[in-house]
Amino acid sequence: MRTRIAFSVGVLLLATLVVILAALVHSPSGQATTWPFATLTPVEMGRAGVTLSSPTRTLAALAPAPVSARVAGSAASKAMGDAKALEVRYVHCSDTWAVPNIDQNCYAVSVDPASVPLMGSANMPQPKATWGLVMIDPSTGAVIDERGGN
């Protein structure tokens, strides 16, 4: 009997994880999209309150003229202490941990985590980041938000 209950709980947890991951890689229209990054995962972003999905408007529809992906990568690099920009994607960025919350199209830039600062304690060694993300406003090139984690 206990084995059946444990098995049922395990199946339920696995099903819940699949539903969460599926939700993280769907566009606002509900259509499946391909996760745009090789250097970041939906799970890492979800733990940080960040959701990246298909943009709600094209770059061509923005006014004033948008900054280029190259300029966005450069701005992200500078924001993270000259960390190397690994991937730049134009996506819809949502960050529920930011104050105020972020809910707009942006350039999401993954950066080399070796340069990403994480909060540490004076009594403990500073933890090493395993990922870094900078969100750049596509109209102005300004940094909207930056995150890192391990």
C-alpha cells in the first residue's frame, strides 16, 4: 500500500514538473515555441522570477528605431563588468521579482557567469554564478534588469 502511495505521489510530482516546464516555453498566444537559449534554462529563469517568451511586437514595429542586437550585447556586457555576451535574443521579458514588475519586450542577453556578482556574506566565500542574464530595452539600449544565479 505504501509503495502505491509513494508511486502515485511521484507520478503527480513528475506531471506537475512537466506542466510547469511546458508553460515556460509557450508564447502568450499559447502556441509552443522553442526555448531560445543554449546557455540558460527555463527552470533557472523560473527560480529567479523570470519568464522569457515570444515577443508581442516585432522589432520593425518599434518607434523610435530599435537598437541592434550587437548594441544590446555590448550594453549587457558593460552592465556585468565587461562579462562576455554569450547569446542575444529579442523576446518578451517578464520579471515578477523586479520592483516594479517587468512585462515588456526586450533583448535578453545571457552573459558569461564568471563575471556575474552574487551576494555573499563577510564570513563566507562568495558563491560562484552558473548563469547571468541582462534585459535591455530595445528602443533605448538601457539596462532594464540584470540577474545571476547558481
